[in-house]
Amino acid sequence: MNLSYPPVIGIDWGNSSRRAYLLDRQGQLMGQHIDDKGSLHHANEFEDALVELLEMWALRQADVVMSGMVGSREGWLETPYLRAGQGLDKLSEGLCEVRCKRRELAQIRCRIVPGLCYTDSDGLPDVMRGEETQVYGALLQGASDGWLVLPGKHSKWVRLHEGAVCELESYMTGELYDLLGHQGSLASLTILRQHDCARFEAGLERARTCAAALTHEIFTCRALVVTDHMPAIHAASYLSGLLIGAELQDMRKRLTNPSAPVHIIASMHLAQRYAQALEYFDIPFKLWDPDQVYLTALRALTNLEPSIANDNYRELVAVA
């Protein structure tokens, strides 16, 4: 690797985990690393965590571009938000320089991608950090105007129009599922879990057809188990179906073009759940590899050769 042209490191730095990618100056992926050193660190610990990563790859020079909660108020450096309606190609103009103190980082250039902020017609704001980078990569890879969903701790629904995000809706689906499954009256029921497609779809159906409040429907998960109408081992599947189903039921009114696919950008596990749910709701979808769309955006943000990005890109599956 020619260090007269330092390599690029992209870090998708979330609250609980960190995904790092090492690219040479031709845009080729040279290494990848995942760990649990999330952004819930004190400011000085971010530098320590970065030094450890550089030592692992034996690097003294690098161009580091970070996205995600590392740029939040609780992160390393709070970065401004790109406004919805601005082209996503403006992300590169908004990269924020981070001043590092440790001498090991003297030849390391560190920048953080801005998040994105949207305000709805009622004046209520919505925000995302990290997902905007993946959306940018999908756009560069040809994602058409329409809706994308990025499931996770907070599920993000993003509407693209002419190269810009024009609408954003966030749901705390993943966080609720995690909290309900580890605390409170449902926790003891979901210790042992076995995914059951039928129970998952039963939860989807209940969310799709029932007008009762979601908090009531969540309690039925417990009631079904303690009255022996459902095995405890399937409670997590039913709960997952309820929560994802409620999310989709709310989003359906915004999906005005029934033939337009929803673009799913997620890990394989979450992508499969959302694909099953969208299919159950008769909503077409298309799956995208989250690593590849991220790498496409990283190459664009650091001015690496775009043709390399196209050569390395792969789509998971065609339209369902």
C-alpha cells in the first residue's frame, strides 16, 4: 500500500457497535472490522478506540471518515444536520474536521459526516445519523425515487426525490422490541426464543386488522402465553410481528404508488423480517447490501474512483 497516498478508513460508528472498512486509494476493500466499541464513550476514549483500530491495521497515516452517532451530541463531535431537500451530494461539503490530541493520530485526518434533519408539515422535526450515508450509497447505485427503509434500533423510512431526501419517518421499533424483551413482564417469556414464521405473521395480522392501541396489543402477547394459547418460545416472534406490523400499517398511507418497491437496507436478519412483513402486506420490495451501499458512499465522499465502486457492487435479490 503506497502511503504517499494514505488509505481510507470508513467507520459506521453507532451507539453500541462500530463497523470499520479499510480501502486503498484505488477504492479496493483491504480489510473490515466489527466490534462493540460504540459511540457511548467519553470524548478521550474515541481517540483511544481509533488508535487501537489503526494499530490493528499497522497504519500511521489514513484518511478517516466517520458517520453515525459518533457525530451526535453524545458522540465525539456534534456535527450540523444537512436539511431535507438538499442533494445528498452535499454531504461531502458538510464533512466536519475532528482535531485529535494523541500523537499517534498526528498524521491521521479525521472527519465526520453530517446527519440529516427533516421537519414535517406540523413543524415536528425528525433526524437521522448514519443512515444518510447508506441512503446516499443506494442513490449512487441507482435507487429510484420512492421509499427506503433502514431497520435497526430506530427504523428509518426515507423518501427520495431527485437526489434528495424529501421525507423522513422514524419508528422506535427495534428499541421497543429490545426493551420489552429484556425488561418488565414480557422478559421472562422471551428468554428462550425460536423464530416462528406463523407466529410472526399472526402478529403482523393483528397489527394490520385491529384498531386497539398498540400498548393493549403488546399485553396480549403475555396473555396468550399464560393462558396456554401460545408457547413462550414463540412469544418473541409474535411481539416482533406486532411491532413491525404496527410500523407498516402506519406507513401504508404514505406509500401512494402501490407498484413502487420499498428499498430495504439492513443486515440479513432484519432484511428477512422486513421482507416477510412487506410481502404479507402486499408491498413490493427490493433488498440492498448495507455494506456495499456504505462503501459506495464512502468512495464518493473521499473522491475515490467511482468505477471501482460499481465493479464491487452487488445487489442481494431482485424485486420480490
